[in-house]
Amino acid sequence: MQDPMSGAPNVMFLVEVVNCNDGIASYCETLATGLHARGVQIHLVSGIVRSDEKSEYKRQKLAAAVKQWHVVPGLRKLPSLSIFMQLWKLIRENDITVINVHGLGMLMWGRLLSLLTGARCVATYHPSALGNIEKVQNAPQSTFSPVQILFFNLFFPHTLILMSEESLRHLRRYVLFGKNRIAKVYGGVDTVHFRPPSDAERRDARAKFGVAEGEFMCLLAARLAWVKGHDLLIKAARRIRDSASPSPIDIKCYFVGSGGAEREKEIKSFAFADEKDKDTFKFLGFMGDVREILWAADVFALPSRFEGFPLGVAEAMATGLVPVRTPAGGASDQIIDGQTGFIVPFEDVDALVGALEKLADPALRAALSRNALARAQQYFGVGPMVDQTLRIYGLAGDASGNPLAHPMQA
């Protein structure tokens, strides 16, 4: 029987490292699934793949979303001739017409392969910050070096996809010859799967995770790393818990996600300073599907220091959760402050406390929940992301493949 996908367009995703517990892997899986539904076949090429027992589900979902997954040992930012020829052969044999590199570190690969094969080079910017708490606290002020700007200009892709207004503002600071080839495309989430729970589903979810009646459950679902601001939420929760207010808030904080062993140990040590903390904070580890824990929560908090476009916030909004986050990447796109959630300044525990205390009011929370849900359904679904990406690939919309998605003004 003839393959129903025969003759379908072929696109390569090129990724240096796949960490199955992070947002980039989730983004690639969601985009690949959406593109496949539109008749596009994805060939994933990556270097090392990191997964464990808990994140194996995510690895399997990513593998199921692509036609082929080629793991290339030794794939690094600087091309080697043998691997370069291996990828050139792969592109030619599979009639790949678009190379989508994920992460700026792979730009040289994508541009050189594009020049050699004629495939369109598209790059997706996934900014991140790693390191100890002192290092990541300075992440919002980070800049590109002159060498990085030179690299950028030498290997600028046909189109550079950014996901947030904050990333656009950041790049406007530099002299980039390809500014007219930058497009903003929101990261999408499955708004059919991530939906508000029924009353029964919410009761069952809270019972499953041990959330008692009257408790105010605050959720932070993200990689377990200092850049995500776990310490700030821990400080805020302690302040709310220990308040002498005549109307005390019985706050509980649940943390979902995993990280490096050293960071996990540091953050958990910070959280469990005394006996009271053991009742206030719970670490659940990585979850392949966070829908039920979102259903159990009252508010979603992400006081991070640096972001690209946190998909966890979009998933939370799609279930009706109200987010509180900092002005890192994606904040102004996701949140209309005071209407779909709250934006609090970086490193400001007082402001975080204030926002959480406001959202302890069920009436206000319900009003903002409706707004958050409507915004997620309108802007953050898979459909809009795939539509715009196809136009950028030159596979739909403008026949020239010009980026029609929020082009950046030079």
C-alpha cells in the first residue's frame, strides 16, 4: 500500500542536545506533531539525548512525532567534516527543503548545510541561563559579546524565529544585518489536552496530590534550577505562612520538575530549613504530563530570572490557572498585568507576596481565570504556531516564504 505521506515536504530539526525534561524538547515535540498533522515530515538530528525513567515518556512522545530521529555522537557547535558530510547525505537522500536549527549554537551548521544543499535555513531562538544563584541573578542584564554578534551576522538564517517581545527588544539593541528576517511566533500548547477541569476532575486531582480543603496551592512547574526562581517563591510562601494576618492563608507550594543533581540538592536544602517547611513545600520530581497537577493548583508562579517563552505558563493559562511571573521572556505576550495574571519585578519577594495574597481571593481569581483561559485559547494553541511556521518554511501562505508573523522593525 502506498505511504500516505509519500511526496510530503521534509524538514530537518537540528538540535545539539536533547534534554527530555526541558521546554525545548516539549516545544520540538509539539511543533513536530502539529506539522505532521499538516502533512510535513520531520527528520530530527541531535547529539546527545538525556532522559531518565521519569522523562522517558517525553522521549517517546518526541520520537513518535518525527519520521526519523538520527542521534549523531560527537555533534558539537563547530562542524566536523565527517559529520557534515553525513548530514549533507541525509538532506539529499530525504529531499529535505528546510533546516530548522533549534538554539543559536547550531547556526553555523544550518547555514553551511543550507549553502551546500539549497535548503532554507530557519533558526529558532531558545534563550536560557545556567549556573549557580549568583550567576543567574545577573541573567536579565546579559548581553551578546562582539564575537557573538559577528557570528550572528556571518551565519544569519533565512528567518530567525523569536517567541517573545522581550527577545525582540533584546535583539534591537544590536547591529544585525538580518533584522528584516526576524519573526515572532508564540510557542504553542495543546489546548485540547490542556483544558479547564470539571468540578469532579478538580476534586479528584486535589485528592490525588494531597491538597486539603481550604489550602491555597501554588504550583511552580519548571526545570529545577536557580534561574526559575524557586528560592523567591519559597521566601514568599514562608512570609505568607508566618504572617500575623487575622485572615491567614494556608499556603502550600508544589514544585514539579527535575534538574542536575547538584542544583536539586541545593534547592531542596534551601526549601527545608525547619520543620514547618516540610509541611509547606513538596517536590514531586519530573512529570511527563502536568495536566492533573495544574488541575489541582490554585495559582501558577514562575518568578524566573531569564526565559524565552515558558510553555508552562501557557499550559497553565489553558487550564484556567492564573499565572504570576517576572518580566522575563514572554511576560508581556502572555500576561496583561492585572487582567490575565500578574507581572512582578525581578528579585522582588514583596511584590510576589502581594500578588499571591491578592489571588487567594476566590472571586478575583475566578475573574482573572476566565481572562487567562481566553487569552491562551486565542493566542497559544498549536494551530497558530503551525500556520506561521509553515509560512516561514515557505510551505504555505506567501509563496516567497517571507516571514509574515510579526516581522521585526529594524
